[in-house]
Amino acid sequence: MRTFTKLFGSLAAMTVLAGCGHQVERPRPRAQAPFAYLSLTACKAYRDNIVECQLEYGTEVGHQRLGSVQERSLTLAGDGKCYQIESCCPVARIKRELPNFVCRIFVGSSGAEAGSILVKGGTAVRLARILGDREQLQYRWTPDKWSRLND
């Protein structure tokens, strides 16, 4: 009986002390510029589990809408909440002059991981300019000289 009491007492003490080592979750650190100013707002859910949000670039000076982003199976953060962009990395391009990005996002208010989104089309072109993509800064659309549309 004495052995059982010692064993049970030491297990109870270990359980209590194990809780002392648990670290309190710290809030997510603010993303580096320019990602700190990029967010997804005005999100709307549509049929077939598609969510559409507006990608915004906002500083103390003003806000600029870069365009819409559609994503499948993105869980909405709730009314009045938005997503914060944590980082973006370029992905392979089908057309060399048009960029595509995969951006990691988190819920702005809680800091919870929310997954990633694909940014493409005109929204990606405007995002590339903000991120300093030299190719996009210098790119000017010119008509295709081989196109038959102008005949």
C-alpha cells in the first residue's frame, strides 16, 4: 500500500509540474513589409465552396485594391474579419510575362493559420509590382505582330 501511495503521489506531482512547462502561445509576429500591408477583405462565399476576396494594399497613406482572388475550400473568418498575408512566393508561369503567386494567409484578428491562396491574372501583376518584380515594372503590353485579329 505504501508503494502504491508513493507511486500515485509522484505521478500526481509529475502531472502538476508538467503543466508548468507549457508555454503560453504568443501572438503571431507582424509580417515584414510589404506583406504587413497586404490583406484579403470583403470575402464572400459562393456555391461549390468557392470564396472570393479582395486583395488590398493599405498603408497609413491610403488603401489600394489590387483585385479579386478566388479560392476553393477557404474557411471564412467570419463577419467583419479579414485575412492577413504572411508571405508570397512566385510559382511557375505558363506565360512568362504573367506572374502567379502562392501566398500564405492567417486570420487577422486571431492569428490562426488559414492556409494559402493562388493569386493570378491582373491581381498578380499588380501584386508583382508592389513586391518589386523588375520584369513587371518594365513590362508594357504590346500587340502580337502575328495576331490575325487585326486583319
